[in-house]
Amino acid sequence: MGKRNREHYAKGSNKKPKSGAKLLEPNTAGIYATCPRGKEKQCRQELMTVLSEKITEYFDLPENDDNKSEETNALSIEEKIQQELSEMKEADKNTKANYLQPIDVDIECVVFIKTRKPVDPVMLVEKYAQECYDSGVKTTRNTQKLTPISDSCRATTDPEDHLKDLARRVLAPHFHARDRKPVKFAIQVSKKNFDTLTSEVIIKAVAETVGRDHGHTVDLKNYDKLIIVECYKNNIGMSVVENYLKYSKFNLQQIYDKVSR
């Protein structure tokens, strides 16, 4: 998301929320996506279509354990084929409903897709960005930048305490494993209609959670891992990503422009 947009959303907006717009609940995981102004609906639709296909490729999703009636054995071959086709269509619908859910966050040029386990939003975005980078094929028209969120917390009562708890949960696998080698990291904070905590307070809390026990160091230009902090109204989301610069900050249009030169 551009600097101008970040500053605009950080200052907040006097626009009244749309009817049906939702606040993100604590422990929500998912993907923010930016799009051209007025194309939020189209972005949401195409992203749901693309991601619904990709999660079946990238993740081992449990199949529905439906007990089939003994009557199935009595069906003709044609009837069995028709039944299997119907079940496949229904399973595809269930996949969307169970693992991907669009949430109307009522922010201009931004959509949000909530994910559920075993779908990992970071892995989903990184693998999809890599696929776009390797193939050079543009598969979206209105979707621009993707930002995954692994977990989130509320930013109401004691927001700094909730932020630190969130940071401990999200950062532990990346920075605190016993055999973890030192890595270079950076912290990126983006705020949308959010003024509960300053960026300085957020960065300080996250950096302190990373700690110094494993020799990790800050490097704003040549980092191995980027800690993303997305603040939206009453919610703070966080994730740790790699290859952020290689894949053009997960901006699909910029990836396509880079590889098509």
C-alpha cells in the first residue's frame, strides 16, 4: 500500500461505516488485498476464485467424511458418475465456505479474505507470489498487493499488552526456536483507521519481543524476514514473511511488470 494511502488511513476517516461492514475479531487470520478505487467487489470475487483453486493445490485439506448409503451400490454407472460430479461441486462450495471467507472491512481500495486452518495465509501468499513470478502469467485483473496476517488481537482495553502477547505467539516459531540461527529482520507497520497506538510504540514492542538472545539484528534494507503489523480499527494483525522484496512486496501487478520486461 502506498505511502499516501497509509497516511490517509492512519489519520482516520469521517465516513460512516457501510451497513454490513464488520470489525475483525481477535485471532483472525487472513489476507488483506488492495485494488483500484471502486473495484473492491471485483477484487473480492476474483481473489476468492483464485485462492479457492490454490488452497486445494497448496494444502492437504480434509475431505468431507460422508457416510454413503448402501443404495449407492445399486446405482447405475451413469447415476454414479452424476452423483460423483454433484459431490465434487458441493465439495468445492464447502471448501470456499470452510476455509475462505470475504469480510467487508469498509475501507476504500482494500478487501479482506479470512482464512481458517489448515490454510496458512503466509504460505498461501508466498507460494502464489512465487508462482506468478516463475510463470510470468497474470491471473488477476483488479487485485494489486497481498498482505497476509497469521494472527491478530484486539486493540481496545490494554492494547499494548495484547500486542505483546500477539507478538510472542507469532514471532516464536521464527525467532525463538532453540536451534535458531541469527537472522536480519525489519518491522513494517501499516495503520487503517487506527490511532490506538503509535507506530513507534508498536515497533518498540515487537523489537523487544524478538529479543537479542539468538543474535538477531535489525536491517531495514537487506533483511531475511519482515515482520508485518497491520492495524485496522479495533484489530492488530501480524505475520512474518520472507522473499518480500524479491516478489515485489507481494504486489501482483508489479511482479508481472518485473518478469515481463
